[in-house]
Amino acid sequence: MSSDRGGEAAESQPFDGIRVVEFGQFVAVPFAAQLLAEGGAEVIKIESLEGDPTRRLAQIAPMESRTFLSRNRGKRSLPLNLRHADAAPIIEALLSRADVALMNFRPGLAEQLGLDADALSKRYPRLVIATVTPFGRYGPDSDLAGMDIVVQARSGLMVANGRAGEGRPLSGDPVSADYMAAMSLAFGVASALLRRTATGTGGEVHASLMQAAMTLNNNQMMRVESIDGPIHERSLQDLAEMRARGASYEEQREAQVSARARTMADIYFRTYSTADGWLAVACGSRKLRRAFIEAIGLDDPYAGDDVEDADYYPRLQQSAEQRMTERTTAEWETTLAGAGVPGSRVLLPIEILDDPQAEANEMLYDLDHPEVGKIRLLAPPVALDRSGFRKPAATRPFASETREILAELGFDAAQVDGFVESGATREAGSGSE
């Protein structure tokens, strides 16, 4: 497969020559595989005979959706019934030439298929086996199924994100735990490949959605026993009492301890309403806090530190909120930039697609899709000089590469005919889409 998927001049990429087999669907493993493809890896995505479930979500072209496009570019696709007896020689051919196997099977399925890390590492000692599980490989919840919203709830990230409505916590649209797991998995694969250059041996890389969610909530994931221990114990007792009496979600959330000082959240690290919109500010140091409060025409000699007067910061908060409504967002952005204070307007996602800052840094690109024309997409999330990561093209139509891939794996035309006829695989037009 050519490494020049983005139409750019052929230059060395970090994963040139690396062959990846992806046994994945939905988000974490497919996006990790797309990251590797953007870095030059040859990725063969193994799909069920019906295709990845995300292909059918509001299709914009036959068997292709926005969701599928967002995490499956730059790959080749091979439909395969993994439980079919005739699939075994195809899997063997794929893995015997592969450097990396990515998988996010539901708990227990990899073992049933003989694709668990223990089995694969014995058969293919140079293979890097990268897996994702919802809750980790061990412990009381290791056998449970889970997806992003479930793991966000279980990990505390949903509450930490602060979105609520109708008296209950809500999940945001971004499946953030999934994407963090994907980034972690890709980093782990790169690390394992680097180690293999010295040892000659592959190994197992694992990421869980739960660990990824906890990583995103890193500020909260700490307890200094001598200081926080008694506070956390009382907080947990209060929480149990509130739940027993049916306290509202907001009451429970507000009662919990926070890693961020109240004055920070109330004045110096928050969003404000302006005359025509909203503005976020972040003042993490005393210097920035002084700069901000002076820039908006107020005074705080304590610069966010604790004071004895319990009403001092509530009064200052009210004054700051009033002051911010007196000018437009753009005016405040100019003022704060001049004072060196980090601040930005709040934009809706649709506005970012034409954002000049994103344009200037090539954070987006236009893909010329053969079926629907121009599609604006996110560029690779990391830049490496000399086009180390490239903007990938869309995958070819579902099941259109079956013969080509199987021929490259060493199967002749008659064998491929047999695989298709037996139902181990399929090619375009051989089954219902």
C-alpha cells in the first residue's frame, strides 16, 4: 500500500513499513488505528460481513456515515466472519505478517476466538498486541460491557464535567474517554514498537476507558491522606446521608470537595456573560489574577488568597459579573490580551470549522470524497516535520478490496472464491448492504 495517502510528496513517516490489523469498531481502536495510518502505517480494518456498526448511522453515501469517516480514514477494509472455520487461515496470514494487532472485543470474546494476548504472543512473538477494555483487565467489573457514557458515569468524569439538566447529570456529546483511550493506545503502540527495535520482541499494550476517563479528571484524582483523608471521609458520609433522604443531584454535587479553590472557580477560572455572549478566563497565578482584576477595573489586594471575611469574595464575584456585562466579548478579548490574561469567547462547534486560527495552523482539511464531494475534517492531531503525519483519504467502498487484500496475503483466485462462497468473507455485491 502506498504511504502517500494524502497526496503529498512521498517522504519518510514514523510508521512506514508497519503493518497493522485492526479488530475494532466504534471509537477507541478505530481512532487509534487512524492515528497510526496518518503516520504511515498500513492498516487493514477487519469488519463483520455487515460492516462496522457506525457505517449505517445517518449514511451520507452507501455504507458510509459522518461517524465512520471521522475515525476510519487512511485504511483498507476486509469483511470477515471471525467465527467461520475458513476465517482461520486468513487471520493466520494477516497476523503472521503484521507488526501490530489492535482490538476492542467485548470482555471474553478474544479468548473465545483465540485472539487474546496470551495466545497471540506465543504464536507471534514480535507482534504488538494492543487492547482496549471498558474497566480494565482485572477486578470485579472486568467482565462488564461498557461504552463511553457508561464509563464517564462510573469514573466520576461525568460529574466533573459539570453538565446537568432535569435534575440529573448529563453526558456531553464528545466521547472523551474513548478518544483519550485511543490516544493512549497509539502512544503505547509507538512505545512498544520502539522497545522492539532493541529487544526484538513485541508485547501487550492495554488501555481502558475507565483509566482514560480518570486521566482526563487528573486534577481530582489525588488524596493527601494527612490532609484530605478526614475531609473525604466526612464528605462520603454526607453523601450517603443526602442520598438516603433523596437530596437532589445539584445538592449532592455542590456538597462535594473540589480540587479548585472556591475563589478561583467563582472569579478567576470560569466563564462570564458579556454584553453579547460569553467569555472564559483562566488566571492560574497571582500575577494573572492581579492582571485580570485590574483589567476589568476592580481591585483584589488578596489576589485570590483566603480572607477572613466570608462575604468578601461573593461581593467581588457579583461586581466582576456585573462589570463583564458592560462590554462586548470582542472588547474584553482585546483588553485581556493587552493585559496578558488568557481569555476567549465561547464558540459553538460549528463555528470552529471556519475558524481563522484553525485554518492558519492547518487543523482542518478538505477531503475530496468520490461520492459526496468536499468534506471538511480534522487534520492529524500532532504535527511532525517533513509531513511525518499526513491527512488521510477516505476508505474505499465497503467490501471492494476483498480480492486485492486476500491476493496480497497469498491466496489464489480459487481460494478467494471459496472464502466468499462459504461466507467467511464477502466482496462488493455479494450480499445485502
